[in-house]
Amino acid sequence: MARLACESKMGFYPTSIETIRKVVSKTITFPENKTVYTLDCCAGEGEAIEMFGNEYDCKCFAIELDENRAKIATERNIDVVLNADAISGVRKSNHWVGLNFLNPPYDVSASGSRLELDFIERWGLTTAIGGVLMLIINPSSADEKMANALRLQGYRPMVSFYDPDNEDYKKFGQFFMVFQQQLPNFRASIEKFFSLFENPLNINDDIDFEKISIRTGAEPQMFKEIQIPRWKVEEQLLKSKLKKIFFDELRSASFLNSSIEHPNEGQAAILIASGALNKKLTLTDGSEVILKGTSTKERKQFAQMDESGDVSSVKIVDSYKTVVYGLNLTHGQFIKYE
């Protein structure tokens, strides 16, 4: 299971891929020649969600809080990886996920609520009508609050399993519950939820269960970080020709007589404000400098006169003012360019 902020430095505990395969094989039928949209909002290093892509030809979406694990996940066969707090750091739309794989942290939030419940309330409604929620949980959080949250979201309880061969079952009592999303006004009885909570089946036994023909879901209208991580911005800059052009012009600029300007002043200001100049540079004269930049948007007014010399109108123009502060490492001097 992945961890949120309070646990992010302590590592994570990924669920057995073999157990996931067992549950999928006994509960879900994937449509032929169609792509199922799959989500893991506690993805860790992405091993589980990648398996859905590789083995079931799903289009995979993932969220992971920890930067290092998110970077590992981006190297896997996963279509979209967000590096953010899944509870408060993501903008999303609802009812687009065909298979919602939810393996939340087994913990308590800073406000005292169970994180498992927080994740259900935040991400349960992303499942498409007819789609499946596969919820991995431990007995301590499978209570009336969880049952009511799932019931109010329109889920039908289908089946639950435990895997006696799974180390997480041996340590935590972990079990898998499968729900199908119904129409918004659907309400299953609370007793059916408790039946799943209290009577999970052994996944290794022969089970009489009619598999769910899963709906595919669709491309989300909204799925992105509220704040893009710095490392993603830097990766995009490394791939961009704009960054190379900008730095080539910066190295050859005459700092004594002119300002640092890109042919497109707005692009230059954005690069500086984003921290693109926060690194050591070697100028054409061999001097090494460290630069940090700021930019501000200024509004200037220009009066326009009529034939009699009176002011007929005022034109307002937006412009950028860029200021770069630097430390010359060669001469040990502070410098300012504007």
C-alpha cells in the first residue's frame, strides 16, 4: 500500500501481483477489442497498475505522492502518472474509470479520520456506471462508515476474497472486495455490505460466481495535478528547444550595455520566473556565474492626442520587467542585470 504525507518517508507495501491476478481471473470479464480505462490512485512504483496495462490491455492512470516512486512509475508502461497528494492535490472528473483499483493506506489522517475512508469518498465516484471498484482493505476499517460511503455512491456489493498465501493477509488480515457501480440513485442494503466485510472467501477455493462484464470507461475530461511538480517542469525544459535557444542567447549577451531579453519577452519572463536560470553558467569571457531571476508584469499607459493636441484616448500596454541577480564566482562579485 502507498502512504500519504505522514508515512511517505517510511516506504510502502505493495500488494501481491499474483493475488491481484487471482481476484481478476475469478471476478471480471474484459471486453474483446476494447480498451478499459484503469486507475490506481495509490500507485507506489506502479507495478500493479502496469500489470493491468500489460496483461489486460488497459489504458492506465496512476497517482503517487512520493517523488522518487512517481519517477519510477513514469518509466513503466503507464499512460499517465501524477505526482501529487491524491486527496487534495489532484483535479479530476467523475464516472470515467472502468476498473478502479483502490489500495489505500491503512492509517489515520492528521484530522483523525481513517485514510481508507478518505480515499473512498474522494475517488469512489470516478468509477464509470457499470465499472468495477476493486477495494483492498483490512478488517479494522471495514465498518459502518465505510459501508454507508460505498452505499451512497451507488455501489452494488459483489464478492470479497482473502488469499491465505498473501503475506499482507498473514500480517494485516488484508482482503479484496469487488463492487460494481450502478446508477446514482441505486442503494443496496447495508446488510449486503457487512456480508462482504465479514465473510470473505478463500481465493484458492472453487467459487460459484458469475463474472462481471466490465464497462470500458472513457477518457477523463480532467485528470491533472493542481501544482505541477518541479521535476516534471525540468524534464519538459530539457526536451524543449526553447531552453537551449534561451541559454545560448544568455551566454552571448552583452551585460554591460543591454538587458537580457529573449526575442519573445513573455517567454523569457516565464523561464526566469520558473527557476530555469537557477544554475551555474559559463559566459563567453570564461566567467562562471550563478543566476536567480524574477519577473514582474507592468502596465504602461500611453496618451493618444487628437489634431487639436488634446488627449483623445489612453492606450494601456502590458509589458514584462525581468531582473536577474547573480554571483560572479570568478571575481567574487554580486551583479544585477535588468
